[in-house]
Amino acid sequence: MNTVIGRFTMSYLRLSYAPAETSIFSPSALSFLIHRRQYCRRRLFSTFQCSASAKPKKEKVIVISGPTGAGKSRLALELSKKLNGEIISADSVQVYQGLDVGSAKPSTSERQEVPHHLIDILHPAEDYSAGNFYDDGRQATKDILSRGHVPIVTGGTGLYLRWFIYGKPDVPKATPEITLEVQSLLSDFVKNYDWDSAVKLVAKSGDPTAESLPSNDWYRLHRKLEIIKSTGLPPSAFPVPYDSFKGTKEEKEKDLDYEFICFFLSTSRTDLYRSIDFRCEDMISEGGNGILSEAKWLLDLGLEPNSNSATRAIGYRQAMEYLLKCEEQGGRSSTREFYAFLSEFQKASRNFAKRQLTWFRNEPIYHWIDASRPLEEVLNFIYNFIPRGNQEIDSP
């Protein structure tokens, strides 16, 4: 089947999927919720509530994460209805206006049902960082709590969530003069697409870790040089709050300013990869309203693939590169080229999900839940799992 978007012609169809992966989780490891954690957590809640010497209860913030395509948004929406909550998106792409399909943004009707925050707050030409999310997410949390509602933070961007929970490094902001100086130093490299030379400049200035940055991540390279120029020190000289939380899970949690109740949705890798592959196909097969249309819009804005936060996003980068290749060929694409693009999109998405699983295995604050269970079952379990206390958490 063919479709035309602007001057580009494409072919698509749903592919059959023959899973070849083996689940990384044993049934006992992911049986709904790890029973030992469940038991210990409930004991902790019970002890905390009944002790006469316990400190005043902290306000509760719920966090729902999981790999791409695990069903986080749907669960957060239904839980918000049940708990009188508001949703804070912890997604590095949903912050951008116009990038709806590729970020699986909640629909207009869903956003009318439950208030959502940090969605559609930036133009795609702007950059957004974990530090920005910390500031915006924390402010949204305060606002939600002030209304007597429950903040439900949902997304799969691991660094955003880590900083949101534990805090961000105390790195000083650059003065306008420093910012202009850094822009001047890097401007010729940017104009000439000379990423390697720019990296060498920053590494020579005092931060060899610049060499490990993703290609064309000019925002982070710029920020590294700003920090060096402002302080004479590389970013690594400033401690990350997460690293200071030592000891057991419970010891870490007691030092946090909120009572964070965190869940991670997971399923077998076979099922996850199948879901991701189908999801990528669906994003493309929406034709004139799909991710290819949104990628074309980014190109029409004058943006290059992999040049900023929005154009580095999985799906958009691959789609932009594919469309540029089509343009070089007179606006047309062969079936082989189209499937090569689709395959690359799916592969990048699966690899991202794999990195998410690795990241969150090192986050002991999360309770892992089997996302293959029926939504209503998961929803009721989480609802009953959340402790009731001084803060009202109940149905509206």
C-alpha cells in the first residue's frame, strides 16, 4: 500500500512477527509483585502508622515507570481517576508541541478527563534536560498537592525520575556573558557540522567525558563547556544527590522529602519486543497523521536529525533521515528502503527498552509489577497497596 506525505511516497504493511527472544524474568521473579517486597513493604507501612514516636507523615507521590510500550500511561490515567490524582509526564519527548504520535502522547479526551502536566510545553527547536524536568516536575508536584490531589508521575526517562526523586546536582548556572562566550566558541563547529573538533575542544578544556556524548548532542556539549568556564571544574566535580543515599532501601527513603511510592511495569522480553514492533508499525501506518508526517514537519522547521533533544528522539531521528534520503531520490522510496527504515526504528526502540530495564534494575525504590496481568487487577492491587494516612488518598 502506498501513501504520499508532501513530496514523499512510501509503502507500508503490517509485518508478521516471529519472536525469537527468551524471557529474562522467571515466573517467580515477576509473579505479580515480588512477594517478599510486598510483605516487607506492608510491614513497614503498618509499623510506620502505628508507632507513637513516628515522625509526621510525608506527603505521598506515586511514580509509575516501565519500558516503552508497557502501558504506563493507561495505568496512570485509570489510577488518577481512582485516587483523585493529576499526572506529571516524565517523558523527554511529550514536552514538545506537535510530536504526538512518536511520543504516544495522551489523547485530548484523556487529558480532559484527568489533568496532565509537562506536555506540549516547548517548541521542538528548544532543548530540555533532566535539570529542567526537576524544576518543572517539582513545581507541578507542589501545585497538585496544594489542591489536595495526588501527584502521579509517569514516564520512562530514567534520569528524569532519578533526579526528580533524589535531587539534581548543585551546579551553578552560567552567567549571560559565559553563555555568549561558549556560543561564540562553538558556533563555527556547529555551522560546519564539525562535531569531532568541538568535542576535542571541550575535552581539552577539562572534561574528557565529552568524548562519550552521543554524536551531535550540542546542548550537553554546550552545557559542559559552560560549567568549565563558570567554575574551572568539569561537571563530574559536582556530586549527584542520588550517590549520597547509602544503606538499605528503607534508610534511603526516610531521607527523601516526599514518600515516593514507585512501581515499574514489566513483562517478558518476548512480549515486550513484539508489542514494540507492532507499536512502531502503527505509528507509521497512520499515514498523513503518523510519525512520518511529524518528522517532515521537523524538517520543514529547518531542523536536522540528531541536532537537538527533539530530533534525537527515537523514531523521529530515523524518520527524518529516511525522508531526507527520499528527497535525494526525487521524493520516492523503494520498498526495501522503507523496510530498512522500519527495521531501524524497531531496533532502536527495542534497544531503548533494554536500556530502560537495565537502568531500573539498579533503582531499589521501585516495586516491579507484571504488566501482562489484566489492567483492572494491576490497578486494584496498586490502589490497595498504597497506604492511607494523614494525606487524603481516596476516590474523588
